[in-house]
Amino acid sequence: MKNLKILGLQHDIQWKNKDKNFEIIEDLLPKEEKPDIFLLPEMFATGFCMDVEEIADQNNEVLIKMKSLAVDNNIAVGGSVAVKEGGKFYNRFYFIEKNGTVHHYDKRHLFSYAKEDQFYTPGTEKVVVEYLGWKICLQVCYDLRFPVFVRNTENYDLILNVASWPSTRIDAWDTLLKARAIENQCYVFGLNRVGNDGNKLQYNGSSHCFFADGSEIALLKDNLIYAELDKDLLIDFRTKFPFLADQDNFSISI
């Protein structure tokens, strides 16, 4: 099984400035030694914002640029975007394959502390994407705090979580990412942003990639976080420690 190479950009998102953010993204994407997946933070084109009518990708402008980025560079591209669909707004995680195929997950757990639930509609489905022989569970920021929803009953290999997680609560982010990896016996790649937003919140990145035993495997340089994931190593670990076989059976009502 081919190893999976992931590169995340924990950039300083320019507030409500889609064009500028794409300039930064395109400039920082490596021209050589490209990853299999290029990951961007939560609401990477605008910042985590409740001005939904102003920032929502109502004409698929951001989606089209993401698809071009994927196809032109022969890589998968992922990140969340504010979208309007059917008169409702969603915090939508797009995962776009290198051939332009689009998958999406709508954030299930909206951050009521910041009134996200008053402006956006929660998603109703857990999404696992199959890509390059890997099963990948898509998650957005606050979803990290709810382990029942993300519980590994599909035997997925990797959780991708894109976030705008402020530095004041970063210890929770660090701890919960590792916990999700250990309890689900999977890789977890958590990508956060840096800088300040329009609400004067500060972000310090602290992006990670954890193996199933909780060990850190990511390398960070110049706000680019890189990890190479080994599927055979994961299979061997699960075979040696078959803990998922002992998990409780349950159902979730949404």
C-alpha cells in the first residue's frame, strides 16, 4: 500500500478577503514534491465569520478555485467554506480529488458559544471518503469535542479535522486530537490556523498528526505541516492490539 503524504497550510487567514487568501495559498503550495492531499483550515477563504450573506460561496467561486487547484496540481485539496444552499448556510468541508471529483461534509456540531448555530445549519451525516486506498473521515473544528459521533465503526484509517481553534483553548485541541487517534486506532491530522481574525481572536496553529498509539509524526516548517502515513503500519498495529473489536454497539439519533 502506497504511503499517504499530507501537507497542511496553517496560514494567517485574511479576514473576508477570498482573493488575497487564494494568492497566499497558491504562493505557498510547493511547486515540486507535491503531497497527495493539500489541506486548508476551517473557513480558509474568509475566516470563521457569522456574516453569512457577505461571505458565503453562493456562486461556487471558492469551490471552482479549489477544483482548479486540485486538478492543475494533480493533488487532492480539502478545507471548509461557508456556503449557501436551499436558502440555508452550511460550514462545508470540501474534499476534492485530483481528478476534480467533489465530496463534502457539513459540520455537524456548530459552535453555539460563538453563535454559529444561529447562522448555520448543522449537517446530518457522517462522511467517510475513500481515496488512494484510504478511508478518510472528515471533521470540522468543534466536532472534535464529540467522540460518539466520530467513533470508528466504519474502520476508517484517518480523521482529517480542519479548524479555527483559538489559542486560549489550545490545550483542549492538543489533547483531544491525540485522544481521537488512540480511541479510534487511526491517524488523526488536525490543521489549525494562525494569526488574528476580525473578532480579535488569536490563533497559534498547533497543528498535529498523531498515529494510532498517540505518537506525533508531523513535521512543521514555516507554517506548513507535513506527515507521511503508512497504511501497513496501521494494519499491523490494529492486528497486534485489536481493541476496536471490544467496543460497544450503539446508534446515534440525529
